[in-house]
Amino acid sequence: MEFENFLRIEFFSRPENVGLARVAVAAFAAQLDYTISELDDLKGAVSEAVSNAIVHGYANDPDHVVKIAAYLREGALEIVVEDRGYGIPNIDEVLRPGASTVPERLGLGFSFIRSFVDRLEIISEPGKGTKVIMYKRPGSQRSDARTN
């Protein structure tokens, strides 16, 4: 088996579901030896990724679906947040702090996510959606980003 345990959930792209996603992933992650601070970081990363899917992927249209999968493997957690929305035409641009497709937003979502996890991958295709993949090992401090 490629992983020891997994979680999969889907929900409508509604802001009230951000809290559900945070709590579900944190409860699942608690199977590993994360500190309370690390669990808070994971909740922050999930909140940002799900909010991005709702606000940017689906332009706040509440009738689409956000998917989350989380995998425990080799003492670490992998979290995947996926939408089938607009997609990101220039991933390098959105990784820059302050870049946002919505003027009222600060454009710090991916910067926050990168500070909360060990590794971040973004896979996106315009018109087909975005997949945000986050990795976190208990007790780790390093963070970097990779995109496809």
C-alpha cells in the first residue's frame, strides 16, 4: 500500500465549509505526532487553499465542488485541495506576495501556505482547475515551493 491511511471529502464551494475542511484535516492529522502549533499551521494552510478554490477557482459561485484528500505515508501528511474551476494561467505570478486576481484580496494565500508546510506544489491548467498539494512532516521547519 502506498499510504497508511487516507481521508477524502467533497463539499460545495461555500465559505461556511472552510471551517469543516480545517477541522476534518486537523483531526485526521492528529494521528501523527504534530504539536498543537503544527496542527494550527495545517489548519491555516487548508483554510487558505480551500478559500483560494472558492474565491479564485470558482469566483464565489457556491454550487461547485471542492475536493480534499489527505494521506498519511511514512510519518508525514500529504494534503490535496482540488477544484475544477478557472485554473491559474501563471503560477509563478500567483506565488509572488501581493498577487491576486481579486483586487479586494491581499494576495498572500500561497505565501501563507508556504510558511505553514514543508513543501507546496501547484498544478493548474486554465479552464480545467487547480490542484494544491501540501506536505508536512511532524517536527519539520523547512518550507519551499514547487509548481507544475
